Amino acid sequence: MNNPKVIAVDFDGTLCENQWPRIGHENRQIINLLVRHQVNGGKVILWTCREGELLDEAVLWCLNRGLRFDAINDNLPENIARYGNNCRKVWADEYWDDKSVIISAGKRPGLLRKDDAGGYRAMNWSRETLTIVKKPLLARLKRWLKP
Ligand SMILES: [Mg+2]
């Protein structure tokens, strides 16, 4: 794989239940999806606010569950070399985060509006409703991975 798909994943609330600073119950399905992604040649970056000892605990916790990160709160070394910099924003093809909102409005940026069902709709500038973007996290993620 020349340009492997890069996934940046959050820890608290995504890989485990959010009980920060403690580590909550594991989200085994997400962990398994990421391990399979790596087996298929993809890259996974841990993208978390944890630092120091709390970060070390999280990394070890993931290692004990078979998930070894290609980078931690950092860009992949090959991308740093390719672009000649290491910007503060971790670059990825996808960002998996319990607080994420998918904006799939297509070619133009859209506005997010809350709908009656508690979800969000992405609106383009012509005010056409494009997509309901708030769905259960796992359902959103599964469609992006090949079986
Ligand atoms: Mg989180």
C-alpha cells in the first residue's frame, strides 16, 4: 500500500468509555476495527488530550489489547518527511472521536443545524438539506472499513 489510509483515533469516549482520568470500559469493537485496519496495511495515530503518566497508561492499556499505534499525538514520520514539516494538527484521512460530527456536505462547507430528532443536518449554502450527520459512532465507522 503506497499511501495507506491514516486514522487518528481519540481515547476517552472512543477506545473506552469516558471516565477520565480513569480508563473506562473498553470499546472492543472499535479496537478490533483498528487492529484489522493495521493488519490490512493502514496506519493508526492515537489522538488524545492525555499527557504524561495518563498518556502512558492509555498507550499501555491499548498495547495490552493488541493495538500498537503508528504515532502518538504526532504525525506519521513518513508524512513529516514527505511534507517537510510537522504541523500541530495531526493529519489523517479520518478522525474517530466521540465528539465528532461528520460534515458530508460535499464540495462546499455547510452549516450544521439541530433537527427535531436530536441529530444534526448539514445544510449547504442554498439551504438544501444534505445529510443527517449524527448517527451511532460504530455504525458510522463500519461503512468506511472493508470487511
Ligand atoms: Mg473523547
